[in-house]
Amino acid sequence: MLAVLLWSLANCLLGYFAFRVLLVVNAVIAGAILGQTICDALISQANFLDYLVACGGLGAGGAICGWFLPRLALAGVGGLAVGAGTFLLAGQQPGVGLSVLAVIVAIATGVVCYIHPKRMALYLAGVIGAICTIFASASLLGWTDSPGLALISLLVLLATGLAVVGIHCQVFLARRLTYRLSPQAPRRCVSKSDGQVHPRFTKI
């Protein structure tokens, strides 16, 4: 859970600045989770080799897509994340209606991510990273054992505040180091402050 907290915080604060690096890792994670889900759904008694092939294959595909086709990878990862969040709102036994809604939301989010990758990369990293950071922290502290309305309201408020801070932090870093999200932008950029050339991780 500590690893989830640190990774979520990195996405919340650095998602726009280090977009390509974080996207590749997130695509690998999404591919591995999708592979496990497919194995559980199609194979009644999946063994280690089944999981290795499915998770490894889709994870490797996610890494390749994340690096060479970042806009498509953002659409896939963003859609899966938002769709999964919608699906989990129902708890352990979601109905057919909510499942269909989750699929629709996932597809819609993926389309918006593909059309507007700059803004969606910024907002999704800030919001989803903040939510995962706050709830992972609450889990480490044992607050999620018996959550009440007051605690949930507090966590939502904290996640909202962290999301705002994370988005502003990402924008600040992007402007400070003159990172531009453009297919025509150079692979390396020069900082206005010190004149040094910095590796350019952000490119859609």
C-alpha cells in the first residue's frame, strides 16, 4: 500500500511534467491488470503460466503503446481507470446497469482523452493521483476499517484539495522548464532559467 501511495503521489504532482515516463509504467500496470481480469473471466482454473502470458503480453503491449503511441495509450489507460472507478462504486456486487454505465463512461473518457490529450493528461493525473493518495494513506492509518459518512466526507475533501495542489504543481513545473505538449516540439528543450538542456519526458 505504501508503494501505491508513493506512485499515486508521483502521478498527482508530476503527471504532466514526466508524462511519458509515468504513462509507460501506468500502461504496463493497466495491461497486467487487464490480463489478469481476462484470465479470471475466460479460464476457470488459470495457472501461473496463463497469468504470465496474459499479464506479460498485455503489459509489454502497454509499454510499447505508451512510448510510441502515447495519445492512444492515454485514451486506454484513462478510460480503464475512470471506468473501473465507476464500476467499483457499487461495491462487491455491481448490477448489469452499472456495468453498462461503467463501459460507456470508460469509452467516453477514452474518446475525450484522445481528442484533448493535453488537458486530460493534466486533470486525470491530478484527480486520480490525489484520490488514490488520500485513500491509500487512510488505509495505511487504518481509517478504512469502519468508514463513516464523516470520514468519507473528510477524505473526499482532502482528495479535492490535493488534486488542486497537484494540478497547479504540474502546470508550474511544465511552465518553469518550458515543456510543450506538441508533436512538433523538439525531443529536448532548454530551460529559460539556467540555459541547460533537460531531457524532455513530456510528448503527446
